Amino acid sequence: MSLPLFPFSAIVGQPQLKNALLLCAVDTTLGGVLIRGDKGTAKSTAARALTAVLPPVERIAGCAFNCLPGQPAEQCAVCRGEAETISAGVPFVTLPLGATEDRVLGTLDLQRALKGEKNALQPGLLAAAHRGILYIDEVNLLPDHLVDVLLDVAAMGVNSVQREGLSVSHPARFTLIGTMNLEEGDLRPQLLDRFGLMVEVVAPRDKTLRADVVRRRLAYEADPLAYAAQWNDEQDVLRARIAAAQTLLPQVVLSDALLDLISHLCCEFEVASLRADIVMHKTARAFAALDGRLQVTPDDVRAAAELVLPHRRRRKPFEQPGLDQEKLDDLMQEAMQPPEQQDGNGQDQSDSSSDSEKQSEGGDNQQVFTAAAAGNARQLKVDAPANNVATLAGRRSDSGDATRGRMIRAVPDSNPASLAVGATLRSAVLRSAAEGLEEGAAVQLQAGDLHGKVKAGKNANLILFVVDASGSMAAQRRMEAVKGAVLALLTDVYQRRDQVAVIGFRGDKASLLLAPTRSVDLAEQGLRELPTGGRTPLPHALQLALQTLEQSNGIAPPLLVLLSDGKGNVALENGGDPWRETLALAEQLAARGTPALVLDTETGYVRLGRAAQLAQALGAECMTLEELTADNLALTIRARMTQ
């Protein structure tokens, strides 16, 4: 017997998280909830605990497609025959990050196909999640080929399997619940928009609450059965509340005035997706139903906005997600004002301060250095050595021998890692026909019939930024230009889902400001807070870059981006010549086949050209800051053509 889950009613605090999950239980068409937060904040615990308080659903015993009774899927033989209707718990299906497309979508049922059945589908995880919950832990790490699958199914509510001679479809409507830690990178915008609601979860800062969390968790781990029994009454009350809200929901009314308010909020927060308006409407009604009311109030709309808009509003690069609560309060207050107190644009006339005045009031809170203004965009193409195969297999170029990804062909393989079912069956049938197999006889598979899948996929690159923050770089204007270039590069890194690491060097040593991660927000934060001044330990920086690349070898194909004027003046511990040490380390980086880009930050009328010499030793492209722009700067790793 499986142990009971941690009771949903016993979760301490986290009211917004619990509300979001309950709303998705009340209205299953909301699209699910994305739970973002630090590790160890009960994200997974809350998601899994929800199933224990959901009212049971009616289903057919033995049905693998979770068909609604009376509405069988075309492929479901169980529901099309005489079967018993039972009351069962809501399906809760976990989608592993390493799952194959066949496991998620479904694949050809080999045993049934060999018996001559056509369109014999072996259902996958999407069929099991129909009318239930599909849960993805660390959803931001989900491979792109599975993200594409989810986008298609979430848009249509139908899973279509078109592969290996199989062409079938079945309903797949589910509530998508995902958890993620922002340190591991963000989600693709298309998938982010598919989550109806989003919640930011943080650990409680109150010591009393934290102690209560620990006590309850330890009590549960000591005796799960006894602890769960203590909360049965609260669980039953919550289950009845959800069931009542589900029944009440179709009767809940949202007025035209509040619908106008919803659209106004979406426009003011610059939300492009019309899905936001629809989901806010549904969420506000679900709030009212959960509270036992038939009329939606402005407070319901405001609460819905806090869950629906933060992940959909248009953000500038590296602007932190979230919602401006002060702005939301002002918009709600304006909406509640009588028409005579508003100007022609719906603005409260009592607020006469201009935007320029507000900007001037906050003028003293500027960052130490900001990004330079954008100019004409251009694209950088960084050549990779032709003999370095690893650098060509990243997300910036296709890999023709991937373990995951789309199938591009089938090849004979007596011991395939991934069986190409269709090609294997065709080979067996053709061989059997050539051998004179009698009609109606079973086809026997042989080792020579087996075919394996050749897949094409993409993996992330590792972009290692090495930034000179010494006195020679300390001028405000130069640091603005440097940050502008780095922001542009980080934007490209984010769009291509690369990993990023940052090394800064000043004074007597270099430091790894950010270990390899997919979170470009953390990279930008590290650069923003980078202190400047002091000497230039350039050899130390290149030595640390070598160590970082060696430690991360095999994780992702690397690219080194060095921002410096090349004027190193701090030698390594052996007390040698800094410039000679710099060139020697650059040659070591070039010897290991690391593609690189040097951004020359030297300014002034008289220039030594050290950065250009360093780039030559690295076998790298070299560009000056004057040639760079602060946006739309793209990096392309390509194979260097040999004559």
C-alpha cells in the first residue's frame, strides 16, 4: 500500500500558491499553474498534495485513455464494449525530463500490430493524463522536442500520433502544473503563455512559521498514516468546498464593466496575448465560485490579475518578472472612481504630476553604469576550428547523432538504443514475404530486421564571459559600452537557451562571478554589481577560464567572449612577464579548440593594439566597442572551412 501524501490542508502559509491550485481544480480550463521559487519551498509537495482533495471523477474500469463515460475515444476498445463505470481519483501523471516522445505521445503496439491490427496504439503519458493533471518538475529543463509536443497538444486538446505508419488521435485535455527554480533558466515564451496562472514562492522569513513547517514535516515523516489521519476532517471540508465551487461555477456572472476593466489592465501592463484576458475572466469567476458567490467583484479581478499577468506582461531584457503592485493599485482605484472624476483618458485628475517629474524624482537612484544606446544592428559569426567536432553540436547548429530529438531516419541495427518500430516491422514483413510465408501466419522477428532511430537534436552552448573590470576599464563611458554589448550577447544567449558563466578580473586576481548556468538574469546581475578599479590581472583571468572550461568539459560546447583592452599588468605567482604569460595562455586556449571572440575596449587616440594581438593568439575574431551595438547582436558558431 502506498503511503499517503502530505495533506494539502497542512501546508503552512503560501496562500497564493494554494489559491492558484484550488482555482485550477475549480475550473480545469484555466490551463494550469506554473510554480516558481527557490529549492525547498514546498512547490512539489503542494502540487502532489492537491490530488488528495480533488473530488473523484467518473471513468470506465480498465480504460487507458481516461475517456469520459459515454464519449469513448476512437481507439478505446474498452469504452466501446460493455464496461463498468466507476468513481476514481483524478489522474496525476508525472512527465519525466528524460522521457522519450514515444513514451509521451504513445507508439505502435508491436504485439497487436504483428497480429494484423491496424492503427494499434499503445497509449502514452498524455492519454493517461486526460481529464487529470500533468505534472512536470523543473519544467524549464524540459527538452525542446518535448516542449514542442506539449505546445501542440495544449493548443488543440487532442494528441495526434503520426509516425511509423500509425495515424491516430485521442482527446488529451489536462491541467498542466509545472515547478521550476529560476536559477536554472527561464521557460520558452510560448510554453510560459500556456500556463494559465503563475505563482512566485519564497520560503517564510518569519522564524515561527519556519519552525512550524519543520515540525509538521518531521511529524509526517515519522508516521505518514497517523499524521494524514489527523487532517482528514480538514481535507474533507476542502474537498466539499471544491465540489460546491465546481457546481456553482456555471452560474457565476461577471459584468461587462468588469470585463472592460480586465481588458484595461491587460493593455496597461502591455500584455500582448489575448489569452490573458480570457484566463483573467475565468480566474475571477473561479475566485467567486470558490468563495460561494454568484457575482464577481473588483477584488476578484485584482486577485486574478496577480496570478495571470506577471508572466505575460512585456518585459525588457533581464527585467525581473513580477507585477508592479503600486501601478495595479492605481489602476484599480481609477476604475472605481466616478466618471466625473476622470479625464477623457480615464485617468484620475487628482494625479497631476507628469512623467518627467516622476522621472526626475527618481533620478538619483541610477545604476553605477547603464547600457549604451542601441545603434545599427549587426550579426557576429564566430568561427570554430574545423577539427573541433564538439563545438559544432550545440543549439546553434544541428547535431546529427543526438540521444533525444526528432527522428530523421532509420538504419539497420541488431542492438538499437532506440527501436524504429515501423522500419523494423516493414523489414520483417518484406523478408517473410520473400521467404514465402503463408497467408495469415504470424510474422517472426529476427535480429536482421531490427532498425534503430537516428535522431537530430540540439544542445546548449556554454558562453563564458571574461570581463575586464580593472582601472583601465573604470571610466563610466567605457563601462556603459561594455554593458551594452554584454546585454546584447546575453539576449542572444537567452533566446538560444545557452548556458552562461561570468569571470571578472581586477586588482590582483580573477573571480568566477557566476558558475555555468542557464539563468542569464543571474549573469546580468553579476555584471551589474561588478566593482571596478585597480590593476589588470589578465593572465589570471585566462588561467581561470581554462580551468572553468576543463571542469565543464562535455557539459556544453563552449564559446569564450573576452572584453578587455589587453593591457595586463599583473603576472602569475611565478613573477614572469604578464604579457608573455597572457599570450602563452591564449595559445593554450586556442590549442584546445575553444572558439573565441575578443571585444577590444581600448579607447583614445593612441592605442597599443594589445587586444588585437591577443585575438590573433586565440585564433579569434576581434572587434572594437565602436563596432558593436547594444541590441540585436547575434552570435553564430560555424565551422571554419578548410581549403
